[in-house]
Amino acid sequence: MTTTLRIVHTTGYRYSGEVTDSFNAIRMAPQYSEEQLIRERTIAITPHPWSYGYIDYWGTQVTAFELHQAHDRMTVRVDTSLDVTRPAPQGSDMTIAEAAAFSDRWNEYLSCSRMVDPAPDLVERVEQIARGAATVDACGLEVGEMVHDAMTYESGSTDVTSTAARSWAAGKGVCQDLAHVMIGALRHVGIPARYVSGYIMPDRRAPLGEPVVGESHAWVQWFDGTWHGYDPTNATVPGELHVQVGVGREYADVAPLQGMFMGDASSDMFVEVEMTRLR
């Protein structure tokens, strides 16, 4: 099944006073792939900057830009229309022991940083799951379901500095936190796992042509010979309502907007995502 979506992601900063220079990078443009056909895309940045684009180390499209004029607000608007065709994964009979053969190739998706390092009690649970799992996929699905069942999605309960261990101990978090928890658990038992950033259409029953409030989203992919996705926030395999922007080791590799500025001011970030089902 193919779904056509329009995604308008608007973000930026309001400053408490004028800033003289700012340097930024955005990772907000949906990825072109066999599963995602980009029909149209515009990127508008105000004030008008000097900018350039590139593909980063992880394969994510980046637009970097600089502003060298006094401004008290900076706005980025990425408007994308695309077709999403995401067939169900075929699955694999690869065992966890066989996954070890890819430890060199995917070593960056096997190391546990402070952000994803699993808590001791989670380690015990995932090791037990791994011992009883016949395949990488069986382990991944059970770990994802366990994380979903053990944690509550609660907007505002964490921030971008929250670690997986802290979120797990609290039993709550946002999609970023659930993804970090699941990634750390899978890596601990030797399964390469990576963080996926993107968007999710919140209402599959939304009428055609009617915009709804969307959201940035995060989920997980593990390696079973190919990359197999799972969304622990919604306990589902990503489908045509999930739109992928980029992948990395953790959130910091794919943050939608990163930057710095010069000036005697503070900043307040704003974010709006609007999604429309076109077909």
C-alpha cells in the first residue's frame, strides 16, 4: 500500500535580544529511498542565509547555514510531499551468535554511550530474553514489546539530555527515550541497533486533504542481515505512516536543528509539525 503525505515542519528560535551571527544545521528533510519517493520539497529559512547541503557520515541529508546579520528570530520551514510504500519486513533466521560476524562492520551500532547504556535490571531482563530467543528478530521484537509495556509515554517528562538508564528507572519518557532504552538493550546482547528519526502520522483515519497536528518521531532498527524497524512507543513495525529522515547511533546524530549564536541573548525554541494525507 502506498500513502501520499505532505509534511510541513516549522522550527527555529526566538531570541530575547538581537544576535549578530548564528551557525546552524538541520536534519528535517525526509530521506529519498526505495520506500520513500520525494515528490516535492522546499526549504525556507528566514532571515535568508548562506547555506549548503551535504550527506553526513550516517547517510542523512543535512542543510547547514550561517546568518551574519542582526536578528531576533530565526525560522526554518521544510515542506515535503512524498509517497511512502513500506512493505512488511520479510524477517530473517539469523541467530544472535551469527550476528557477531558483523561486529566489525557495525561496531558503531554496538557500542553503548552514556545516553543508551542500559540499567542493571534491564540488562538482566534482556539477557534472559536473548537466551530464549531463536533469532535476532525474535529477540528484537520481544525486547521492543517489553520496553513498550514497561514504560509510559509522557510528553515533557524528559529532555534531550535524559539518559536511557534514567528514563527506564522513571518508567516514562518520550519516543526518544524509549528508542534509547531499546537500542542499549539490543546492543548489550550483541545485536547492532540504530536510532531512526522521522515523523509519524498520528491519525490514519484523517480525511484526505485535512491537515492534522503531526509530530517528530523516533524508532529503532536492528540488523538481521538487513535493517528491521520497530517502534517501541507504539509497539508496531513502522508502516506507510512512518516517514524516515535519518539514522544514527542516538538522538544527537540526527537532531532536527542544532546550532550556536553570538550575542547577549537567550533563546527559546519553537516547533510545529503539520501532516496531511493526500492519498
